[in-house]
Amino acid sequence: MFGVAVAVCAALPLPALAAASESDSGFRLHGFGTVGMARTTSDELEFVRDLSQPSGIKKHWDGRNDSVFGLQGEWQATPQLSAVVQATAKYRYDRSYNPEIAWAYVRYEPAPSVTLRLGRLGTEFFMLADSRWVGYSYLTVRPPGDYFWYLPFYSIHGGDAAYSLSLGESLLRFKAFYGNSDGKIPLADRQWDIKGSPMTGASVEYQFSSWQVRASYANIHFKNDLPLAGVLQAYSPDPSASENFLATRNKRSDYYSLGVVYDQGPLQVQLMLNRIEQGSNALESSEGGYALAGYRVGDVTPYVGYSWVRSEQRNKAGRYAIEAKIMADSHADQKTNIVGMRWDLARNMALKAQWDGIRGETTSIFPYRNDPATGRWSGSMDVYSLTFDFIF
């Protein structure tokens, strides 16, 4: 059934899917992609998929948000040792579509219950986060933004270890990782370099029958400050004091999450919750989540969802105007209704259509991209999306 396929594909990296159906040795090549178009009902702010995108979409149909193409090769040297490389091409932080290496690691399984990986790994801060760009693995057009926006971290240079424990008909899995970030986050016409920022995390996952539950914790210790020096020099009465107050260097962000997936027959239900605690005054801590349900009828799966995010405003009393403005740029307070339909028109191919109804406060401007010349943000936006997803 489709629901089971989606849950498995979203929960496991692409190599695991391939390995389940092919021989234990040799080279395998697989791929995935999405051709997508989306538009909004607002010209006030630009809608983005997440913080990794430097600009977004407005009222005209645009393919930047969701379109992606990926290739993945796996070499199974022995039953215990394999190597994986994945390359993707999508809209990047530098406004280009240059291909990049997303994964490049060696995997060793000294025992059936133990998996060790070393190299360039995908991040798994939240449940289902490691397959965020494999559109076919998701019921929705894209992972709900109110929950996933805060994760522009797609890879680390490091390692992870996983241990699985069979408990009768259920399975308990522990996983931990450590590594350094390798990326940049676009901010207006500048880029925040987070390369070399250490990341650490751990998760515990429980699977029983049609249920899958995962709790996780992760953090990132930022190596560099936000690129604010020029702005503070121009607008702050005391640039040095403002820079110290808004520093992100040597500050840590902590990510807590809980996810539950129920998948039985034609019915699939997901519930995700997170808490993000920001160590820098420049960023607001937040809580968010989503609930999603889909029911398959033949080859068509209609679905509905609801997501939300709310960040905590910091005390701006006595701060300079430019400091208060920068602090307000990370504020989010909104809810989103999701209605869509997925049609599995052929094996490994799916068409999706989706409406997102975003309703928030006028102060909720994170993480949208803003053109100051367009006027005031109303807090409301409708997003219409069409995608064609495939894997091979």
C-alpha cells in the first residue's frame, strides 16, 4: 500500500531502499527528482521552502522552490562495507543551480544490529528530515514549512552510529552523530557562513506494528557571527556594543523534537512537535508542529493538515532601533491549513496539487524574503503548488 511505502521511504535513506531489493554486492545507481511550480496571492513577501533559499515566489508561477534532481550511487564492497555518494541540483543559497555533493560516506555494519557511517552525511535533526528533498517520499508537496523552516542544515562532515534492538514484534533504535557543518545561509544580499560549526545529536526511535515514534535532540555551535557588521556600522550609535549584543559566534542553538507516524492500510497520520532554543539575542526561540492525515482511494490520496509556529519575542527595552529591528526579523507567529491530493499515476511517479492557507500576525516575517518597496505585510497568504515527483 502507498501509505506503507511513504513511511518507509521517508524514514530510511535511499540506499536502504535499494539494498532491500537488490544483491549484496556490486554498484547501484538510483535517482529522484521533482518538477514543481508554485505561486502565492501576495506581493508583499516572498515565500521560500526554507532558510536555504535566498529568494522566493510571489504571485507568478515559479519553479525555484521545489524543483530538484538527484543521483545516488552505492558500491557494496562486501556484505558489511559499502560507500554512498549522492549529488543534487536545486536552487541554492548563492542563487545558482550548481550541482553539489549532498552525501559521500562509507558505511560499515559489523553486526546486523550496528551501523557505522563516516564522511559527508545528511542531517537528521527532526523525524523525516533526512529525505526532505525526495518529494516522492512525502505525502505533501513539501515538508510543512512551519515545522521544517528552521533547518537549513543539510549535511555535516563527521560520523554517526546506530544500534537496533529487537523487542519481540517491536524494534528500538538508538542513533547519535557528530560533525561539522558545511554550508551557508543567505540573508538579504549577504551570506552567513556556518562552515565548521560543530553539530551534535542523538535520537531514539520505537517501531511497533503500524506505529513509529521518534524523540531527538540536536545542537549547533555557531563558528561565525551573522553578517551584520556593515549594517551596524551604518545605523548603530555604538557598533561594537551592538555587535557583541547580537553575536552568534560561540553561541549554541538547541533542537528538541517528537514525532509520531501511524500507517495502516490506506490511512496515514503524522504528528510532529519541536522546540528550538536560540542562544543568541539575534534569534528568537520557537515552538512549532504539524498534524497531517491522508487516506488512499485507489491511486489517489487526498490529505489535510494543519501546522503552526510561534517564536518568543525578546525584551527590546533600551536597545538601539537597529538592534530591535534585527531581533524582530526572526519573529514568527502563524498557522497554516493544508489541503492537497496525490495521484500515483504510475510506478515510482506521482502528481500532487496543494493549497496552503497561511494566516499569521503582521509581525510574522520569518523566514520570508522581503522587498521593502512592496509595502506592509498583511500576515495572510495563500500558496498554490503543483509537482511531479519521481524516483528510479
